[in-house]
Amino acid sequence: MSEFEFKRRSRVCSVSERELLPGEKYFSVLVDQEGEIIRKEIAATQWGGPPDHCISWWKSQIPELDPNKFFWAPDNVIIDYFERFQTIEDKTVEQYVLALLLIQKRLFRLGNSTTDESGIEWMSVSCAKRGSSYQVEVATPEPEEIENIQTEIVDLLFSDEPFEQGIDDEAESEPDQIVSP
């Protein structure tokens, strides 16, 4: 897989449609909208709890920009996203790519590969954090698919803002816990 090209978040609150400013607290949410998973940012002042069809959310703060730093979304959010992919048809390639990224990030451990009676290869991965195992179809992306898959993963799961632990002003969970409906 080639290197990711990182894009900055829009830094716009999806509720008020105003720019989020350095130092401002906000929530990032992954939402299932008609079978498509999208990411939204909501200013803490506009936060009324997780929106409908929320997969997962986390609280952060806008830092001063550092053009050379990028951060993953919190681990539980990434795993939630992977698990949601298992329920969406026609996301076999994306699920495989994300599984490889989770192995690289050491959130998943690679197990044995098997081939079923129809000739489809499956890899087994496990997640110690959740005590779960998954079967993922080995589906290498076509060259023309790679950019779209990278863009989707980067837009949803990478940010130029770090996940801020210890903020619990309005959170319904422990400060460093990700809440998944």
C-alpha cells in the first residue's frame, strides 16, 4: 500500500457552520448516514450528546497548527469503524485495508489464513482490547481504488489534532473513554 496523503480537517462545526478556533473544545463523531460513514465536528458549546446513527465519538481541543503532525483517532473509534465495515456490503476491500492498518498499528494480531471451498482466501485477525476475532476476506485493492480508500480512511480516522485525554466537562463517560452507542 502506498503512503497516505493527509488532509486537514475542515475545522468547521457541523451544527453552527462556524470555524472552530485554536484552543476551542469540540467533539468528533462518526455517523452512519444512509449506509455511508461520515465524520463531523461539533463545537462543545453546540454538543447535545451523540447524534442519531452515531457509531462512536470523542472529545478534543483545537491546537495550534503544526503542518507536519497527524494523529489517529482513538483506538476504540478505529475498531468501532472496522466492526461497522463488517456489516456493510461491498466494503470488502476497505475492510481488508483497514485490517492491515490495524495490524500495523498493533491493535490487531494476524492469525492463520485459510481458503474456503470457493477459492476465497480469508485471514484471521484478533483484537486483544476487545477479546474479539474476525475473519477478513483477502481483497487487494485495484490501483484505481487505492486513492479513494486512502482518502476515506484519512478523512474519517486521521486528524491534525491529538485526542485530548482528561477532558470531561460535558462528557457522559470517563475522560479518556470513547463512547459507542
